[in-house]
Amino acid sequence: MFYVAQFRPATPSFDSSLPYFSLIAGALGAMASVFGKWGLDPEAMKQLLHKTRIEPVLSSPPMLLLARSACVGMMLLCNIAMTSFFVRSLHQSGSLLATVINTSINFVATGLAGHIFFKEALSLLWWSGAVVTLAGVVLLGSCSPTGATRKKGAEKMEESYVQEMKPRYQLRKRTR
């Protein structure tokens, strides 16, 4: 028998038709990359400290190592949270929609975070790609089946499987 797993949110006012968990997972993945760059790239950490005007406090090697370690820890926490939200999004909206939304939001948010935090240049080609990517996500999201439709599809699939296997089972039973 086929079962369809459905995630039931804790809050009754939550609209499960919107892919909140995929959006959050994508944003957390982008934040993990920002923390990873600060934690693993000494130059990026020095630029951050210089911008925040706490460079004199954290300029000693042990304090700099502590700050970088904290950023690596935050990167790991963001990745853990991202994975948790991504798994929830798989239950909420199915694997195709969850993966596409998570990946595209992560792509766009990482580019914007790089521009905001690290002053990385974003070309017109990048902006064009981001717009096309987000338009594709909106299009895919508007065409994706809801939970009730997926459940009906699973029931039809189960019925057709039973109908297909029934003659085979009866045929084997007769020949024995």
C-alpha cells in the first residue's frame, strides 16, 4: 500500500501552500556561505573587523582566531538549520519544487549577500540570470500540484498498480 507523508504545521494560521520552508532553507544556505567566507578567509574577516570598528579589540591573533572560529561555528549552525528546513520543505511541497526553490533562492541570496557584505560586483548578465531564475520558480510554483492533488495522484497510481498486478498474481496462482 502506498502512503503519502504530509507535514502538518504547528500553527493553524500557517498557509502550507506557500513554500516557506524552501525559501528559509535557501536563505540559510546563503548565510552559511557568508559565515564560511568570514571564517575561512582571513582577508574577509579583516575587512569585516575594519568596517565594524572593533579591529583594535580583535586584532590580536588569539582574538582573531576566536572570531573566525565563531564564524565557522555559525556556518555549521546555518547548514544544520538549512538541512532541517529543506527536509521540511520536501514534505511540504514535494522534491522537485523544494529543490528548485531552495537552489534558486540560495543562488540569488548568495549573490546579493556577496554584493552587500563583500562589495562583489554583479553584472547585468548576473541580474538577468537572477530574474529569469526567479521567474522560473514563480512559474513552477504556480503550476505545481497542491497536497490534495498529490494525494489523489498517489491514490490513482496505487489503483493502477493494483489493477496491473492483479492479473499477474492470478496467473501465477493458477499455474501452481
